[in-house]
Amino acid sequence: MKVAGLFAGVGGIELGLGQAGLTTSLLCEIDPRARAVLEHRFPGVPIEPDVSAIARLPRGIDLLTAGFPCQDLSQAGRTSGIFGRRSGLIRSVFRLISCSRPPWVLIENVPFLLRLDGGHGISYVVRTLERLGYRWAYRIVDTRAFGLPHRRERVFLLASRDEDPASYLLAGDRPAIDAAADGAVAHGFYWTEGTRGLGWAVDAVPTIKGGSAVGIPSPPAIWFSDGRFATPDIRDAERLQGFPVNWTRPAESAGRPSYRWTLVGNAVSVPVARWIGRRLIAPPALEPRFQATELLEGAPWPRAAFGGPGAGRFAVDIGAFPVRRMRRHLHEFLEFDPTPLSRRAADGFRGRLQRSSLSRPAAFDDALNAYVGRAG
């Protein structure tokens, strides 16, 4: 299968699909720092800088992928909607689908897409796919299902002209990880928060963020059982997304090194794309059908659903763990020395936290107070 990857970032989807046996034939990415990574990691693959300038897809493309910009959809961002300045580029995706008719389409975005503006964003996506003659299925998938201690949920939508994408994507439903009952000894959180949220994660880091457009990093922090508070090395951040160590280092030739955090935070987790790719390459034998109920007009969009032209829309009761790979605890997973959280950062976070009513273990406050005292 030949792949065209739009909004490719640093190639998380394409790397995962390649590991499954698919071939990337075209990439499109506007960020010059991300393009520096793509040029190094996908030698010989044409890279277009502007999706709106692509007239049509190359002949023979089997799968069009699009992790289209989420800045206008993210709960932590501007939430200006599906037609915001960045997220509105989804229209270019549909233009290319309309004129090139690829057999398969894979779209990735943040879960807030399902709730923003009463679900208008996901309604527009599936309605347009149906108008173009595509059946579709989507589900929220958690990166932790693939053995990585990174609590990262994303919506993956698979669409097809001729096949039933639900049988490919809505397969496998494993129990979610109960890290607290599994002897967790480290906790991830966002030290830049403290009044509205913590991004708390047990035995995992919370969703790695993109950081700022100018390369100011926003790494999560980790509270270790020995009382340390630190942020992971960028190389471990790459590994937490499923990339090889230093995958994003070529970006340093086009910008400041700290921008690598933005690239890693915006990337798609590699093993999730690999799982989808393997199912496309070698569809498994028939599996037990999932429970589905009709999705009524105006009802909230569920965490998983499927539908198609003239076939109706259905909600599916299925979790975010299609598989459950063996994993290591967060503190065991890290290979590089983390950076201790500075006293100034820790004290500022403590002040915000004390003014909030956010729920957290009492031992966390005690450990943070002790850490600030030692750091001073």
C-alpha cells in the first residue's frame, strides 16, 4: 500500500505505517523544522510544503493520512472550531479526496473534536466523508495500550470507499491499565498548571504537549518515589511517543534545539499507527462483533462510532485499549537522566496549587514542600 501523508509533522504516522509494511510516497509539511526531520528520515520521498498547493495526489496512492492541525480544536488551545485558521485546513484534505478518490483515508486528532461546539467538528468530518461516498469508523485510542507509559488519547478515524472500516478499527477491547493497583512508583503531572488542571498520570507522563510556536518547551514533570521532581530528557520524550532516540535531532539545523519538544508533542504515537497499518496489510479473521446502538441526531458523539452513506450512524461501546502490550514502569522506562525541576519552578507551581481546589494525593503536597525546602 502506498501512502500520502498530509500534515506529516515528524512522520509518526508514516514511520508506524512503514514498520507495518506500507510505503510512503508523498509527504506534506509546512514547518521547516519538521521538514528537516522528514528529509533526513524519509530520504527520496517528495515533500510538499503547502497542502493548499497540491492539485491532486500522485497516481496509485492507496491511503491518505492527515493528522490535521488541532490548535483550534484542543481544549487547551483556542477552541475556535473546525474552521479556525489552522484546523480549517481539513478542507484541503477533502478537496484532495474528492479529486483523487484514494481507497483509504486515515484522520487523527484530539478527543475534544468530539465535543467542541456540540460536536460540530466531527459532524462536519463524517458528513463530508459520507457525501464523498466513504464509510467511516472512529475510536479513541490510548498510547498506553502499546506498552508506553504515556497517557495520550487521540481520535483515529478510518474511512474507505469499498471496505468496512469498522471491522479494521473497532477490533480489540482490553481492560484499561490500573496503574495504582500495579505498584506504581512515579507520577506525571504538568508543573506549568496548578489552577485549572494537573494533567495527573499514575505511572505515566500526561499527554506531551506541543509547547509554543517559538520553541519554548513545555515538558511534563515526574514525581519520583524518592522525593525528586524532574522533567524527562527530550530523548526519552521521543521514546514515549515510540520514536527512536534522536529522531528529531535534524530539526536543530533549522531552529533552536528546544523546538524539538514542540515537534514531539505534536507528533502521532508511532505504535498506534503501526497497529492500524498491520490491520490494513493483513486483515485478521472475523472477530466477535461489537455492541452497537443507533446514534440519534443531536445526541453527544461517543468515544467510538461508525457509519456510511445511507447506512446510518452507530455508537459503539468500546474502550481506548485495542491491545494491551507488556510495559515497564515509568521510572524503569526512562533511559536518560531527567532534569531536576528548579526551585523557582517548583515553588511557583506550589503557590498555584495551594490556591486551587484541585484533587491530588496529600502525600504529593508534602513531597513538594520538602522538595522546595531542599532545593532552596
